[in-house]
Amino acid sequence: MYPTISRKIEPANKITETNNPSELNLYIFAIKNTIIAILLKSIKQAESIYLENVNHRIIPLILNCLITILISIKILPPNEFVELYFFFIGVLLSTITCLILALISFKASIHMIASGGVLMFLAF
């Protein structure tokens, strides 16, 4: 007697497609880092993850600079995520510092520079 309205109800736990380009860029970034690590190992620029030779640090630091520039320009525009943008600019400056030190054959502790960057980010 009464007309029935049928509508499709989707389950709540269904993963839906997202139109957020930042998520896609982060996935591409993770895959790109893995490919770069395998490539460096295959062309004998990185014998292990420790990079004990100073000359082996130059190419990974250059690639890290380029990737950090891409992140700060494409993924994190300065008008949306101000804090993260300046964090990545700080990471870029510390990577450039490590690159300059590697070019003059000085082996700097990249982990300590990163720890100092995180400390300064949290302090200010």
C-alpha cells in the first residue's frame, strides 16, 4: 500500500577511495625511498646501511636533499602546514650541512644532527 524506498547501505568498515593527493604522495615517497636504497646498493654506492666510507655518503645525501625539497614544495605547502613546512626546511638545511661536511671529507653523525633538529622543533 505504501511505496517503499530502497536505498543501498554500505558497511561502515568498507575502505573507500580517497581523493586526497597528499596520501598518494606519501605512498609514492615510501616506495621511492625503497627503490633508491636498492638502486644505491646495486650500483655499489652503498655497501651497507652504515655508509662507513665518507665518499659513499655524498650521493645519498644529494638524493635526500632532492626528496626533501620535493616534500616541502609538493606535499607540504607552506600555507597549509606551517610547522611541518619549517621542520622540513630545517631537515633540508641540516642535510645540506652534512653534504658540505662530506664533501670536505668530514664524517658527521647524521643521527645526532636529526636528533638535534627534532629537539629544536619541539623546543620552539
